[in-house]
Amino acid sequence: MSKARWDLHDAEWRDPARVVALWAGGDRASLRTRARGDFWGAIDGACLLVTREYEHVVVALAGGLQTKMALPHPSGVAVSDERVTIASTRNPNQLVELRPADAEGRPLVPVRTVFHPGSLYLHDLAYVGGVLHGNAVGQNAVVRLDRERAERVWWPKAIETEDGPDFARNYLQLNSIAAGTDTASSFYSASADRISSRRPGHRNFPVDGRGVVFSGRTREPVVRGLTRPHSARLHGGELWVESSGYGEVGVAADGRFEVVARLPGWTRGLAFHGDVALVGTSRVIPRFRSYAPGLDLERSVCGVHAVDTRTGGVTGSLIWPEGNQVFAVEAVPAGLTSGFPRGDLRELYYNLPLS
């Protein structure tokens, strides 16, 4: 990938006026795909929603087809019943709600958006106890989200000081939620477990082996030794997480991280479909090469990989050869939706029922 394209992706959606207007740019070359192995067979019966944060687009993969919707810097995805919510993490932050339209394939269309302060720096989204929550990375906290406000409901002990919790700036890169029935039974990944003058975003921010997973109940680390962890998830009674800087995905067991698979890129985005883990990989932003000490950056790819949870083998992959970065991967039943509209949106909105 050329420096010009990196610069293009980095510069887009920085102007709040464009974010409010939902200005649609785009890099079409980054959406060309190449399938390897039996990727489409591995996701049969599901529709994958994949947020491509630096290309400012969400793609849906189902039935051998890719459809897309432009969105400024999309990050976390959460699904409840027939409601899909996506975090848009430019300033101001947005929560964009989509629902399936009453049309062939039940394509997803946006029905509302809510703006929140950019200082939240929203990343992952999850339904905890049936209520939408998100990582407010800019405040080192987890927030309960509704249509009007974001309320801080959980944070690690690591940010507590004599003057109270320090929500002023991002110290830890607290970036994912393994959702339980409440905040106490959930887990949260972070790149660090202490306040320091060297913060996420600084090129000299230490990352190798510094990442942790916090317990919601104790607010202390239960897993250490990760490198820029992302996408903590509870699945089948196990705690899964990705150690992005080494391209790994695995299970936390007895306080240790057990690698299930190593993949060609920065691992971020994790969903499950039966016995298959669907794992996103990304290229590494050049100025943050030091954040990925365990990767061959020249061989890293932007894609989604179907990993057999029992063996760790990769049964298939979908690669975007000119792609940049994946943030979230979410699997929903194909009966819910086939993806995004492939034609004119006007007719769909004209017939959209009131909600």
C-alpha cells in the first residue's frame, strides 16, 4: 500500500462538519476481494458485518456477495433482536442504528443516529444485561448508552487516584467488552494496566507484553502478557481475546493466554458461527510499527479468516488485497439480513415502517 493511500485514509473524516453531514468519500480499490479456501462455506447461514474503520465503510458478506455502506470511521457493532448499532468514532461520535427493510433480502438501512461527544472515543459496543454499552476509550471507562446520554458505569482500579478516577485522557486503551449478564460478570481488554506519562498514540508507548484483560468483578487484571489486545469475547464458557501485536487469537485459561491461531496481520474483530471463529486481520499504520513487534508487516493482510475453534486451522479467508484495517466482525443470521442495499435507497425509505 502506498504512502499516499495511508495519508488519504488518515486524513478523511477529520472535519466535524463533514461528519455531521455524513459526507461519503471512499476508496473503491480497497474493497476488491479475493477468497481463499472455503470461506463462503464456513459462513453459510450467516451474514458478516465488518467495519473497515480507516476506509470509512461497513461491509456485509453473505451468500458469496459483498455489499457496503459508507460511515465515518466505523468501529464497534452490537446486535439485539432486529436492531444493529454501529459506533462511528470521528468527532463527534455517533451511534448509528440500522434495521432490516421490508424488501427482498431484508437489507439493512439506517433509521436513526445519535451524536455523542468525541471525548468518549467510542470503540467496542456490546449488549450487557440487554442494555447497550460501549468502551469510552478516551475516558478509560465503560459507558451505558441511550439516545440522550452516556453514563460511566465501570472502570478499572488502575485509574483511581487520591483525587478520584482519572477520566481526563486515554491512559490504557481500554478497547473491548466480553459481555456477560452485567458489568461485573464481563471482561475488558486494555493495552496497559497503569497510568503513565507515555500514553496510547505516543510512538514510544510500551506495548510488548503489557496488555491485560480486566475482570469486571475485581476491576483487576486476570490475564497479562498480551500485546495490544482487542476483541475480548465470551464464547462457549471460555474467554477469547486477540493479542494484536503478534497476530494471535486464543483463549484465556488459568490466568494465561493460550494461542489458538496465528494469522497474517494485526488481529482485531472476532465473532463466532458454530465451531468457526471469524477473525479480522489488518495492516499496521506505518507510524505505529513499534506496536506490532510480532508481525511481518510486509506480509500482513486486511481480511477475515475462518478459524476452526477445535483445531486452530484456517478453513478459508476473504482478503482485501488493497485494504487497510478491520475493527469489528459480527455474525448475524442470514435470515435477519442479506447485507446492505444494492440499489436505490429512496424506495426502501419510502416504504420503511414507522418505528
